[in-house]
Amino acid sequence: MISNEVFNSPCKHPNGLQWTEKGLYVIDQELDDIYVLDERGNINSKIETITENGSGITVGDGYIWTASNGRTQARPFKNTDTHKNIIYKLDIKSGKFIDSFPTPDGGGVHGLEWDNGIIWVTAFNPKAIYKINSKNYQIEAKFLVDEDRLHGLARHDNGIWCAHTSNKKIIKYDINNGSIVEEIQLDKDDPYPHGMSIKNNKIWICDANFGGKQHSNTLMGKASFNTIQL
């Protein structure tokens, strides 16, 4: 089901993915930089950001949107750190601050996905996926989910895929009512899905491997990128 590793990670802890026509955007949870990679994993560009404890990432309306998860434990503090749970709107070239809005539940956020003016956002209290207007940041809808640890998101057809990291499960939810359309259960020895994106009918996942846990497809201290054919 899952492929061997596609290419090496440009950073220790890739924790969010977004494919665009310009390449694969990857956010590093450790240093909060963004890498833009080509299809072979070569680095086209690197962007520094004010994100803190970065997780989800998406690209839309000419901007980068990042999930900032409060107090970082992986790097020294910066004077731009807020220690708050925020979704940032950043300049796509420079990574400079444009705007921000709080997470729907005030807590951590791991998954973001652009969808034609809408940003889909994960939340933990309650466990839910929110539909947020990107212009005024108002919540337009939400649906609750049962699975734990919501992470990467990817829109596809009539649904939205969500990676549930702890259970190594990827679920496609109907965007209208939140019902389960399809499930992919990864094997026990597969990587833990963190960031996620879809390109050419393949789900791309990255394993942040934070703390250097050993998995079958990743060596100690080495993150992985893998694909799943839809």
C-alpha cells in the first residue's frame, strides 16, 4: 500500500506538506523554515518564517498559511514568538507577516488545506474539522470526528482526507456532513502520517519522527516522505 521512501527530507522534522504548481511546500517543526522542493526532492527555495512550533501548511490566494502551535520546544525563542496558537498568513516569497487569526478552539492546529477561498482547519477540543472563510476568518461550518490526533488535510473530489497520526489511519470525510467516505489503515511498521498532500492521485505523507523514534522506513533521527496510490 505505502511506497518506499520517495526522497530524503530537507529538514529533521517535516510536519506539513502542500503540493502546488511551484513544487512541494514543506514546513519544518524544529526551525519553522519552509522548503520548496521539486519532484525529485531538490530544494528550489528556503523561506524563514515567524511561525512557532510549525505544523500544518497550505498555499492559496497568493499566500502561504501556516499553523503556529504555541511555545516551541525545539529551538531557542525568537523575538517574534507569541507562544500562542495562531494561523499565519505570510508573503509567499519572503515569508513575512501579512495577517493572522486564532485557531477555532484556541488550541493547537496541525492541519490546513486551501479550497477556493476556504481554509479547512483541524481542531482538538472538540475533535473537529472546520471550514473557515479566508477573507473574514469566520467559521462557515464544522463537523466532528471520532478519531484522535487530527493532522494533515488534503481535499479530493467530494471529500477531505485527514491523517490521524497516532492510529496510522487516513480517513476521507464527506465535506457536507462529515460522514466517512473511505479509510486507509497503514501497517504497524509504516511511518506515522503527519503532513499530507495529494498530487497526481497519490497521497503524499511525511513522518516528522520528532524525538528520533525508530520506524521501519525511517532511520533514527531521519524523517521520511512516502506516497499512497489512490
